[in-house]
Amino acid sequence: MKRFAVFVCLLFTIAGTFSWYILRHPKEAVDEYAVWELQCMNEYYESQDFTIYIDVPASKMYVFKDNQILKDYKVLSDGSSFSVPSGIWRIISKTGLKHDSENTWMGLNVPWGSFGICGINTHGQGSFKISNNELLELSSFIKFGTKVEVYGGPLGPFGRKLRIIMPGDRGSDVLEVQKLLMNRAYYEGKLDGTYGSEMEAAVLSFQRDNKLKADRKIGNQMYQLLGIIPFE
């Protein structure tokens, strides 16, 4: 009964993650992701049995098998809340030996950095750390292509609060702004979560067209014009 209650709570959390703002995703990005996901699932059919859900604020990781909680672990994450890769990803790499937790790594397909699940003694940013014994257990049955959903906070891809995004920043929030600018025909670059030169040009163009200060910074006024409106 307890596991069922936790599962229901997680479903509501996942369903409500993106309900706080008004948003249209670009059709091209959605279609591209759908094709990639289908290819991934066809190639790694076994991965459909498992799903990993990481609740960063609660420091918990849940492993689901056939929509039932199979395992739960305490998890630590590196970096600030802005560096958490909120969203849905896939395990695309596995390294390490059967009994070598310090070198075991399950990498995610996050485009702006190296993110993955590893042991508590592993050094490096972008990792979700669980105990060494739990890591070896997890890596023994988790397959390539397994879906990993990362919950970074109540603001969906923006984590726990909106920050001022500046050139050079990277993260889920940057990726989301790229999608919004692409949807409005301002951005034509890669959806990579990195605020580079192409995104900078798109931001400047958007700011000028909307009578904003052309300072390359993405702040409250620009968020509102993009339809990012957090509930009070």
C-alpha cells in the first residue's frame, strides 16, 4: 500500500511539472525526439521494462519495473540547482567492471555536459551518486536506453526558480528557452542547452522586436513575453 501511494504521488508530480507555464514546443523538435526515442526503444527493447525517476530536492531515486517501484535509493547530486538536467533522458553508455564501483558510470544523453549515475566516491560534476553497492546492483540489470526522468524542482526545466540567463550559461532552462525562440522563428541553431553565439543573436533580435533592452540577458520581462509565467 505504501509503495502504491508513493507511485501515485510521483505520477502527480510528473504530470504537474510543466503545468505552471504556458508553452508550445516546436513541432520539429518534438518530431525529432519522437523518432529518436522510437529508434532507441526498438534497439533496446528490454529497456522498456524499467524507468528511473530522480527527485533531486528529495534526494531520492526510484526504479520502476512495469510501473511498480522495484528499488529506491538515496541520491546525491553534484553542482547547483541550475546545473541539474531536469527532463527526460536515456542511458546511452555504461562503463566499469562488475566489481569496480569507482569506475562504474551510466551516462545520460544530456547534450550540454557529462551527466550520469555513479558511485559515491566518484569525482566529477554532473553526476547522481548512490552508494557503491547500490550502484553495482543497479548497473547489473539496467539496460541501454532506459528512461531516466530528473525532477529538479516545481518549475519544470527551470528547477526551483527562474534565474537570469546570460551568454555562456548551460542547462535545462537554456534548452527550454531555445525551444521557445525556435517556435517563434528566432532561433535556428541546435537544441543543445548552451547559450552560444546563435542563441545570442536570437535573443538580441527578440529583445529589439519587443522593445526590451538589448542586453543579451534573459530575465523576467523576456520570460513573460515567452509565455513563461510561474503560478504564484
